Amino acid sequence: MTAQLNLFGPQVQTDDAELEAVAEELAAADPDGRKVARALRRTYDMLLDGQHTGRYRWDQLAKTEKTHFGTLAEINLQRAFRFEDGQSMDFAIRGIDVDCKFSQDPGDWMIPPEASGQLILGLWASDDQGLWSAGLIRATDDVLTTAAGNRDRKRWLSPHGKAAVQWLHKNRNLPENALLRIPPRDVGTIFECSEYGSKRVDMLFRVAQGRLISRTVVATVAQQEDYMKRVRGNGGSRSSLRPEGIVILGHYDSHRHVAAQLNLPVPAPGSGESVSVRLARRDPERHGTRPDVALDGERWVAAGEDDPPGNAPMLPGTKT
């Protein structure tokens, strides 16, 4: 039987009914790939352990730590999708055994002898590039290299095999690690500004305005327990940055509304994300049609370089 597999790109041909069934199940469970992307993001964050190490880049990991990425990704995927254990492979999807493999280069999955003939769910991700991919292929002899010269008899996909991968998601955006997107000079300023985590968090929201900041980034910068306390009012960054005109908008509905009104990135509900911005009172002549929002009985805009410093308005309550 030859079936048409229509996933997230052009139609492709397959005569593998089990591959088609697994692909359909994954598409139904995760049509936009968010579950896979979050599992990969979680894997990076677990390995980096920024709260306790201050690390945020792949090249800061030891070689032995990097080798654990595939195993952790497999565990996080199984938790996210609630896959059952396979009989001889990692997962059972619709009762079909599937082996999960990760590589740092697209399609360079290492196939052990016991996975020969099995379905492979292959993953690739790059935190530096902010991209990830996932595809399916059956590891048959015609798509694999020979095992000659490899004492473990492991094989890789041949060029023909790489071309035969049925991509479920290709070069999709990985949830952002903001510390990799902030200019390196600013990152240096954040980590060097103080021995105190609260001051580093202040600097983070000072230099990274207009960018979504995750809980993990705050934890990496603060390197303290109860790190989100460093963001809040009553002594956190919301209080200390207010005299500079900077507000920090969280994932609360009322804050998300302010971010949307100002055309800022909007924190996802319940995500722990934040976005900071310096505000200025709206001047119709200077600000023109710039997006604005009503706060404290006045209209405010995202401040430009020519806007004078001043206290920021109070943000709406977080219960609304």
C-alpha cells in the first residue's frame, strides 16, 4: 500500500503504514510542535542548570554532559506525550515500537544494531541557532551506512537515508534563551554588575527591554532560591526600576493587556515570562501615533531615547 502522508509541508509518498500511523498520532497530539519544542527547551535548561551554575550556552557544558542530551530529551518527550514504553524500543505509539534519537547535526542519528528495521523518531536542535527539527524514518539497510570499522556496529543514515527522512517539523523555532540573543556586551554587563543576584536581575531587565524573559533566564541571572521574588514589587526589580521609568510586565491578564496595547511581546498565560519597557507620558506632538496605554489616569508610550527620565506609573493589579 502506498499512502500519502500530509503533515506540515508538501505531500510525500510512503508505503509504510506504521510510519504513517505514528506520524498521524504525533500530528494529532502536537499539531504545531509546541510540545516537542518545550521538551527540547526543558532538556537544555536541565543540563545547563543555570540557577546553580550560571551557565546558559551549549559550549559551557562538559563533553560528558552533552552526551546525556538525547536521554534527557527522550525522558522529557515521554512525559510530555505520556508515551507508553515500547517492547524493545523507547516508545510505543499506537502500539508501534519507536526508537528516539538525537543528534547535534540534522540526520546524523546513531543507529545501534537492535534498532535495525525499527522506526526512528529523529530529533535535532541548536540552542545557538534557536531551531529544531523532528522526523521519522525506518532504519532499513537501504538507508543506512555499513557498520564496517565501528566496534559497536552502530550505523548512520546514508545520504540517501537523510533524503528519505519524513520531516514532521523542520527548522522550527525553539523557545528562546534570551541570554543567547542579548548582545554579548550586555550579557557581560549583567553578570559582572554585582555579586548580588537582585542587582543582576535589575540589570537584566534594564538592558533587555522589549524581549520576553523566561523564568529560567531569571534563575540563571539571580542564581538564588526563590529567584522570581527578585522580579516582583516590594523590593524586587519592579520596585527598584520604577524610578528609572521601567515597568516589568508579567504573565497576568492585566499585564498582558498592557503589553499588547504597547505592541510588545506578550508573556504567555501562566508561563512565568516577563517583558520590561521604559515608559514616558504621551506627548501628542512628539509621539504622534505611537501605541499607548492608559495607566494611573494618564496615557503612556514606550519611551524613546529622546524622552526624559521619570518615574514609571503603577501597573494594574495582578488579580485581573
